[in-house]
Amino acid sequence: MDYVSALVPPVVMAVFFVGLVVTIVKSQGGPNKAKEDAAVDAALARAESGPQAGRDN
């Protein structure tokens, strides 16, 4: 029975990892993709224009 107790933690971790990957793959795209892309684009635009906008020298 020692082999069962030795195999349970890796099997449980593998099941959770597969569930995590499936969740990530399913959340890509879909109706929220445009909102997520717009949010990332806005954050990148702020990061790129932020330091130059504050300089009045």
C-alpha cells in the first residue's frame, strides 16, 4: 500500500495542472477577447507615453 500513498500526490497535482491548462485554454478568445486586448493595448500605450508626457523642460 506504500505505492498508493507515493502515487497519490503526483496524480492529484497532474489532475489540477490539467484542469488549470484547460481553464486557461478555454478562457482565451471568446466574447472577452476584445476587452482584454483593448485593456492591454491601453496599458501599453500609457506605459510608452507616460514618461514623455510628464516632462515640461
